[in-house]
Amino acid sequence: MDKATAPFISTQVNSGEYYYLNLTPEKDAAEIVVCGGREQTAPTYRIKRKSFKFYSIEFVSSGRGSITMDGKTYPLRPGAIYCYGPRTPHTIETDPEHPMLKHFVDFTGRALEELLKTTPFLSGRPLFVSRPFRIRNIFENLITTGNTESRNRDALCALLLRQLILTADDTAMDADAAFSPAWQTYMRCRQFIERNYLDLPNIGNAAEACFIDQAYLSRLFKRFADESPLQLLTRLKMSKAADLLSSGDLLVKQVGEKVGFSDPYHFSRVFKRVYGIPPETFTVAARRQG
């Protein structure tokens, strides 16, 4: 299946990754994930619908825009998550200067509708979540699972959708807090770290580049995140290191240098602390699986 067989998927995007599970679900189904994905909207992106065939949850990972539901317009920023469905007129528009990167999942079923009723999703306005990167990870897991051939694929995606709905409900915060200077600073710093982690030797450099005090950066992460800025930086570096080691093309020392460790012994200690085994052992195991 592709976008040609799913005409409700927008073509006003610069790039996207999608999965298609069941585009013709039974009317009396309990819970069915129809399709979903991730898309980088074009600067001219504007969707206006009087209704929609399924329920849809969309999440803004980056960029800006707006959504109008039931005649009321709300701003969209990173961390915004919203739901629309049958009988919900809506218009979604991106900021041409800051086009949105959105994740979405379309679904149907009476059990999922009942679950939505226990949350603020059907309030007709977007929610803002205090753990946006947790939400993004669930969407990314949906994409991976949806594109993996498995006899349990549909059931696994349904479980991930339930996790998404409940996690968003658990981490929803007041809209005023979502637009507070502290939240905006946290998001700006986190996105800077995620974009530049390979070039950051330590968190002090990240704080300096973001023009804030390192102690304040730590307080922001304690307030809004599940990890410290140092844990985030280390996790990103070690994840990249694991990818490089899995390829088997580089020595451990070379991998360490690529992720910012001039001392190979220090790199090995940090890698073992994160993954439980030294990088040499990880490389051997990865080659056997390959």
C-alpha cells in the first residue's frame, strides 16, 4: 500500500515515512490502527476538512502552525498533541517560516473511542505534554512496528496506540505552562543538544551555546524531562557509537573519537556503563548476528 491507496494522506509534504495496516476496517471493530507515520510539512501545508473517516492523533515534533476545530483556532508548537475524527471539522496549517514536522496515527473502533472519552483528547483543543520526547518515541515505535512484517503487527500497534493515549493523558500540562519561558528554553536547549551532540564534549558547552547557566539547564531538565542533560548527551553519543560498532568498519578507538571521546579507555567505561558490556564484546556480538 502507498499514498495512492490512501487518498486522505496529504501530499503537501516535503518528505514522509508511513505505514499502512488496514484501510478498510470493519464497522463494528473494537480497535484497529489504520495507518500512520511522520511527515515534514511543506511551507504551503494547509488541510481543511469538514470531517474525517477515522479518528486521528497528531503530534508536533518541531516547527509551528495552528489548528482550528469547531470554529476556534489554537497555536501549535513542539509538544502539542491533538485528536480529531468523524464529525470534527478542522483546519491544520503550518507556519511557512517554521514548517511543522508531525507524527500521526489514524484508527477506529469502539474500544478506542471509549478510551478517548476517559482523556481530554475529545475536548476540541490541543493538549501539550511535559514529556514530548517520550511521546515521539512511541510514534517512532509505531512506524517501526507498522513497517515490520509480523503476525502480531496489528495487535502490537494497537497496544502502542493505547500506550500513546494514556501517556499523553498522564503527561498533559496546562497550556499556559507549555508557552512559558522556562518550557520554551528547555525545548530550545534539548533540540540543540539533539542536533549537535557529536560536537559537544560536555554539558557546559551546551549551556554556553544556549546562553544559559549550566545549573539552570539542569533544573529545566529536572522539571520537564525523565533524564538529566548529561544523561541525554551520553545516551545519544552511546546510541551513535553502538550503530557505528555494529557496522564493523571501525576500530573501537575510532568510534570513540567520532562520538567525542579522545580517551579510548574513558569511552569504553562509559559504553559499558550504558550497555553493560564493553564495546569490544558488543562488536563481536553484532558481527555474529550479522
